Amino acid sequence: MTEYNFAYLDEQTKRMIRRAILKGLAIPGYQVPFASREMPMPYGWGTGGVQVSAAVLIPDDTFKVIDQGADDTTNAVSIRRFFEKTAGVAVTEATRQATVIQTRHRIPEEALTENQILVYQVPIPEPLRFLEPSEVETRKMHSLEEYGLMHVKLYEDISKHGAIATAYAYPVKVEGRYVMDPSPIPKFDNPKLEMAAIQIFGAGREQRIYALPPYTQVVSLDFDDYPFEASKADHACDVCGAEDSYLDELIVDDKGGRLFMCSDTDFCSSRRREGHVGAQGIPYGEDAA
Amino acid sequence: MTPLLKVEGLSKFYGQRIGCSNISFDLYAGEVMGIVGESGSGKSTLLNCLAGHLTPDTGAVRFDTRTDGLRDTVTMSEPERRMLSRTDWAFVHQHPRDGLRMNVSAGGNVGERLMAVGSRHYGQIREAATDWLGRVEINEDRIDDRPTAFSGGMQQRLQIARNLVTGPRLVFMDEPTGGLDVSVQARLLDLLRGLVREMGLSAIIVTHDLAVVRLLADRLMVMKDGHVVETGLTDQVLDDPQHAYSQLLVSSVLQV
Ligand SMILES: Nc1ncnc2c1ncn2[C@@H]1O[C@H](COP(=O)(O)OP(=O)(O)O)[C@@H](O)[C@H]1O
Ligand SMILES: [Mg+2]
């Protein structure tokens, strides 16, 4: 095997990324530009998150990767293997055991602790991009706190759909200052953004890093008469019976049969191990999935 | 009485070329001033300097701010100037697409300024948008349509509604009837005149069309080659022009 520096990136690059992370932590929600490096994987695979993970990992860490809540997608497996190889760190699927968790599209159901870092893969970091294509202008709008446009987007949502239809990447205001895109997590996860762990967001192609220190105030934007709701499918998990977790809807046969299941696979299997069973309860240990 | 806007010795050059030169005037609240002159005489340059879109090379543009009285908008900080742009000032562009968000519904276009100054009640924003569409004669069932589906005249009326919804204290207009058919122009002019009277608007209107200022402006400034050659009450200037160039302009020898 080729000899890599610990976690693939050279120390100088990691220092550059760490400076961006520290700046991001010092100015919660502010998008810090950084010189994104080529990584040996395509952009869509979360090279921003991978670079952040590379910069924060230490040999003692235990690393977990989730993609839409699952540890076993190609994307998650590849990134986990990448750091197993290049950093030799321990890996896990158990949220509780992980010290660094890289994620795409979800926040784990189990509350994270002060000893953990959550790293997000971000495709488009700029929440104002939808209505204002100019980067110069959006930077100015952030610096002058001109955020009326964010509400125009929500207004359009309500006028079109009768409710705020934005279900993912739901915009938030951080500590009453910066408006931030929390990456394409479901809005169900938005309330969890106020947490004990450090959260770092990395966008590779767009070369931006932003962050939330522990216990940062994060408020989802809304209207007085259309308040934010952290909605999810009105259902319990058919597999583990959880009523408070975010669910994926699966089509299970060609007769329209449906199954609701926790999107957080570690959360779901932990519950099943503890003996919880859902309506279509598949007893623990008997399923192949 | 303090003027709403006090312009002193304002000049703007494009390299060696004069944009506008040594312009001074006062505008009082409730007044509409017309700036006329042929194409290239410096009207737009002057207007953009007044509205903070261009930085003049010399001179001061003092605006009677709500909190601190007359302040030079040229030297104030950019955040302060941008704040004025979305609260006390409004700017109606000649081409509606420069002043509208074409990918946002008519209601969203009108509501944007309200949201920019902190409105957070959808129902109230929608009500204000509906009201303003009515005032500019756009049927309220078009509220969720994008301006791309509107005629040129409707787009211009929408731009006006979007600008006036927050009750700005000073409105800048650059050739507001410029790109429109003659029959459409007449209707828009009528509408503008109604709004000016009803709201007691203070405005600066740039145009090469004397019919526009005849109908809307209390006072006129005639520009030529970047200089003001004549000022006065609208009727005075149009009916009894003193400067040779104004005489040419009024006698329609100069058709621009
Ligand atoms: N961006 C520019 N760069 C260089 N010259 C300009 C620019 N804009 C306007 N000018 C020149 O400045 C003068 C005044 O133009 P303008 O203010 O657009 O006049 P008007 O609006 O009366 O037609 C003209 O000679 C024009 O060619
Ligand atoms: Mg012009």
C-alpha cells in the first residue's frame, strides 16, 4: 500500500483546514472560504466532509459514517474504509461509541455528547443561492444581515403549496446573526442542531467550511402565522416501534405494500436488540437487511 | 424648512468624458422633480449618483434622514446607504426586469420589501401585496404568477407596486414609461399621476419624454452634455423656455 500521511492529507493542508474550522467555530454560521483539495473520490461523495474529518481525526478516534442515516451505503462504506486505511482509526456503527461522525443528510437520533464531533457533507453551502445567483451579492447580504430574501423563499413556498413545503435544507438563523443552510437534512432534524457536540460543515466543490460550537442557538426561519414544524411521517417505525424517529418509507412488494422504518439504522437495530418490536415486527436477528 | 434632498456640486466623470457636472438643487418633501434632456445628456448618471448606485467624483448628496437630519449619502457607510435603499428610497428602473425578481411570484415581488424590513406575518404580507396589485390595476388572481407571464406594461406596474409598498419617502424613476407602447404609456402615466397625488410622493423622474413631466413634475431641470442648462416650474419651462437648448427641446425639433 502507498504510504500516506495520517488521514491522507499533508500536515500543512490539515493546518489550513483547521484554521478555517477554528474561524468557523469563532463565528458560528459564517461560511469560511478554504482551499479545497482534490481527494481521491468524486465531489458528490462529500469531499468537503472528508477533508474536515481528515483535519480533525486523531489516532485515538473512533469513526462512524452515515449516509441518509445508514452505515452501509456505498458512499458511507467507502469513506469509512478510506479513513480506516489512511488513518488506521477504529471504526464503528454505534453512534454512542463514535468520537467523530461524518454524515450526509441526517443527524443521529441519539443525542450526541460533548465528546463528539459531527461532520456534515454539504453540497451547496449558500442558503441565499436560490434567489440570488451572484456570490458577491450574497456575501454582501450576509455581512449586512440583509436576509429578507430568505423569507421571500418561504413566502413562495406557502403561496404555492399552502404551507412551507421546504422539507430539507431548511434555513436557520444562528445566534441571531448568520442565516445558514444546515445541509440537506430533513427539517425534522433542525431542532437537534442545538446540541452538545461540535458540528462542522464542509463543502468541497464550493470550498466553504462553517460550524456550530456546542449549545449554539439555532432557530428555523418561519412566519408568525406559519410556524416552523419539525415534521415527519405520522407513523411509528414498523420494525422497532419507535414513535419519535425519522422514518423512511419503503415499498416492500409490487402490490403497494409499504413499510415505515427508522432512517437511522443504528438507532433502529439498538432498539431491536433491546427487545422493541414494531407493527410489522421482524424479530431481531431474522432479517437479512 | 429642511429640504428632503440637498444636492451640492455633484459631478461624475467616466474617464475624460463628462457624465454629469456640477449639479446643485434642493428637493422638498412632496415635490416631484423632472429631469429632461436628450439621450446622453447625463440624466441617468445623475440619478444613479443620487440613489447611491454610482459614486460621484465630487459633491454631496444630503438626505434628510429620520434620525440624524441631513446626512451626506456619498460618505455614509455602505450598510447605512443600503438600509436607505430598502426603506426610505425606492428606484423604478426603465426595464422592469432590472427591478423585479423574474423567478419570484408577483406577490413575492411586492412582499419582498416588507419582509426586508421585518414583516413576519404571511397573511399580512399577502394582504398588502393584494392591495397593491389592485392599486396598480393588476388583477389579484395574478398574485401567484411570475412576472415572466406579464405584459411589459403589467411588469412595469408591478415594479411600481413593489417599490411603493413600504411607503418610501423618496422615489427615483429612470424613464419609467421608456420601453412601452404609446397606449400603454398613457395608462401608466395616469396611474403614476394618481399615486403621486394620493400618496403625496416625493420623486425624481428622469425622462426624455416631455409629456411625462408635463403630467407628473412640479419642477424641471433641463440637462445638456452633463450640465443643467435651465431649471424652473414645469409649466414655466415648457411654455416659456429661456435657454436656446430648452427652446429646441420644447419645440420638438429635437426628437429623441
Ligand atoms: N458606464 C459608462 N461608461 C462610460 N461612459 C458612460 C457610461 N454611462 C454613461 N456614459 C456616458 O455619460 C454620458 C451621460 O450618459 P447617461 O447618464 O446615460 O445619459 P442619459 O441618461 O441622459 O441618456 C454619455 O456621454 C454616456 O455615453
Ligand atoms: Mg438614461
